Amino acid sequence: MATHSPEINREAQIQEFLTRGVQQVLPSQESLVTQLRSGRILKAYMGIDPTAPELHIGHVSQLHKLERLRRMGHDVTLLIGDFTGMIGDPTDKSAARVKLSPEQVAYNAATYKDQASKILNFDDPINPIRLKFNSEWLGEMNFEDVLELASEMTVQRMLERDMFERRIQKGEPVRIHEFLYPLMQGWDSVKLDVDIEVGGNDQIFNMMVGRDLVEKYLGKEKYVVAGKLLTDPSGRKIGKTEGNMVAVLDTPESMYHKVMMWGDQIVPHALELCTTVPMDQIRELEEALQRGDENPVKAKMFLARRIVSELQSPEAAEQAERAYLALSSGGLLGTVAEANFSPGTPLIDILTKGGFAPSRAAAKRLIEQGGVRFNLSTITDPKTVVKSPGMLQVGKRIQNSFLKINIEK
């Protein structure tokens, strides 16, 4: 059997880190390659603001990058933005985020380590992932410190951000604290003394502010590794705000079902970002799909199995697949009815228009009594709106009514 030298394996790890799911490396990929080949232990981090209790599938690609760096021997930190989370990142938002209380942020962050540990190794005896909270330094800053930090950013540069410009043009407010957010995130890089920050490509502005601050305060280079975002075939991001999120805490059945609701074209993209399937295998599958040699539904089932297997277990994935097949049109239900709705349609309206309830009051009672499930998750809030496609089940037994919901573009 052929074996590879440690040098070849390290080079493969470097290339995997710098190319898989990567949109851009700043200031340049070539200079970061030099650092990674040098043998020097680099400090790297990724930050997550606890704006909700669940990590989601969009975090998975970046968590894999942190774990790859750890396995390469580097010093890696997962940073929980418990201070910045109270304000919320304004990136790509059409309005200011609702401010969260310290209690809400603490509640949201309570299980982040356990969720992230599905990918990250916090317990390795030699080189574990570190866990930090940015309230440790941001919470200790006084007003003089804030003014000093604010002096590092110009209004002109902040207005380069498209979403601020759009909001101003529409006459919508831009709050001063939103201007401060990139500086706070940038200050995290200084306090962690990092060489590399990993994040989604929607975070490039914030991460580059951190690069400037690291250069000024620490006198060294900081590299930004901006990853591709998980998007559906229409280009819409898959995440909390968009309503099509797959949460790390989802049950295996719900996780599998939600993945199967994604468009067929997402399969190679999602395999690259959300799994550890080798890239050569992903490319072969993509080429087979393009030639028409591979069934798109079977390819998506492979994607759903791998996601559930890696975040839960292979046994859970098998069980989830059996449950999905039982609910599919080829399973126990026969042909499933379909209906089209606009994004954001109230669930109560879907139930009444779909003939599942004679009135809005009856639909409300049905929801509150636990008789409605969407993508295998029981819905109990009558104010729920449906933003993404999926399968609606009315009744608690498999023989009850089903409706496949399509969301109009």
C-alpha cells in the first residue's frame, strides 16, 4: 500500500484549508501559504454572535476550517460574541437588529460549545480548541477606550458598506452603534492576537477592519479567510433570517427532511460546505449530474444522509431516511397534494385556505394543540409564518393529511 510523507500530507491539508469552500483569502493566498508552510504555530479564530439558541448549517463549513487548522497544529479559538451579540451584526440587514439583553444572550449561548463540539475538538489532550467570550474585554472598556477605538474608523469608509448606503437612500435610520460593530469585532482580533480570522464572505468588511487594527496595535499581518455562503439555487442564503435553516439541534428526521426540501442543484455546493466528503468524489458526482448519469433525487438523498451522519450518527441517518421515504409520494402516503404560497404567509392562512380548518380560530386551536407539523417539527405558535418550502402535516398520525408547500419566487 502506498504511503505519503508528512510533508505531502501537510501540503494536502494546506490546500484543503485554502480552497475548499473558500471565496477569498486576503491580502493574498500566496502569502498565507508561505506562513502555513513555515512551521510556525499560527493563532486563528472564528466568532459567532449568540443571536439565537441554535447553531445552523451555515456555520458548519467555517467550523470545519477551524478543526482543520487545529489538526495542523495551530492555536485555534472559537469566540462567542456575548457582548457583540447584544447589538447584532448589521451586515446585509435592511434595518437595525433588535437589541438583546444580557440574559437573552446568555440563554442563546448556553449550549453553543456542545453544538460546536459535533465538529470541533475541545478535549484534545495536546491541542484543544479554546473557547472565549468577548465580553471579557469589550465589557471592560470605558468611554475613553471607546472613543479611542472609534477614532480608527472614518464615516466615509463605513458608508462604503452597501447596506448602509441603501438604508440612507430609502430614508431609513442607521444607528451610531451599528457603525461601532465592525470596530468591536475588529478589536476581538487584537485581544486574541490572531494571525488568521475565518468567516463567511459576508463578513469581509468586519474582518478587514480587524486586519487594520491588528496592523496598527500589534504591528503584524492578519489573514482573512472568507468562505462561500451556503445558498440555494436562486442565490438566497440558507440561514436563520431566511427561514430555511437546518439547525444543528434539529432531530435527525427534521434535518434530513429539510435538506430534501432544498433545490436539486444545491447538492455539490452543499457537499463541499457541509460535509467532509472528499472533493474529488464531489466533482465526480457533479459531472455525473451534469451529464444526466446520476439521479438528482438520489444525489440529494446522499447529501441528506451525509449531513445527518456527520452531525448525528450513521444510524440516525438511516432512520431519518426511512422516515422520509415513508412520507414521500412514493411511500405510505401515495400522491401528496401541493400548493403555492407567497413567502411569509401565515400558517393559519395556509391551514384555512388548504381546507384543513374551517376558520382561523379553528386553525389557531389546531396549532396550539400540537396537531400541525412542518418538516417533521411540531408547530405550537399560531403566529408562525412560512418562509421556505416544506411538508405540512395536519394530524398526529401518519394517515392524516399532508400538503407539500411551494414558495413562489
